[in-house]
Amino acid sequence: QVQLVESGGGLVQPGGSLRLSCTASVSVSRLNLMGWYRQTPGKQRSRELVAVMPSGGTPIYADSVNGRFTISRDNTKNTVYLQMNSLKPEDTAVYYCRASMGVTNVEYWGRGTQVTVSS
């Protein structure tokens, strides 16, 4: 079982920045993938990929955030970060951390952190 705890959400003005953190209860080196998804109020049944970092692979970004968001990982802290710059109102969402582990890629999700971009 893997537990994921997100932090760093909040209210920010358009053009501002936030950094989200996701800390795993296991070494991130054991995880096949860690990343961030988001869910907007109008899309309650789907979560959109924001950025993911496959183990040993190249980060993948959604087109809507490419060039503005950066995903990174600190193995010593078992933590993945999402640096969000030039935030837009359409980035408003609940952001969820996701990880997968094992040969069957069992999925784990955090509880989410709210990001609101508004003036």
C-alpha cells in the first residue's frame, strides 16, 4: 500500500506561481510513475493528465501546461513537485497526485489539493 499526501495548493492571482508537493510513503525509486492530474468543477467524472514522470523516463506534460509547469522529483524526500508558473484561471482545479507500482502497475491516488486562480 502506498500513501500519497499532497500540499501546496491555494488561491493565487492570474500570472502567479504555486508549487505543489506530493510525498509518498515508500521510496519513489520503487514507483513506476508519479505525476499530477487535475479535476475541474465542470468535469466531475474525469481527471486530466497535467504532468507525469515515468521512472527513468522523460516527463510528459499536457499541451495546456507545457512551458509553464515543471515536474521534478527529490528521491531523498520521496517527493514529487509541480512548479506552476504563469497560472491562468483555467488552471483552477483540484490537483491529485498519482503513483503506480509493481509489475501490474497498481494505482494509488492522493486526496487532492485545491488550486484556485482568480483575481
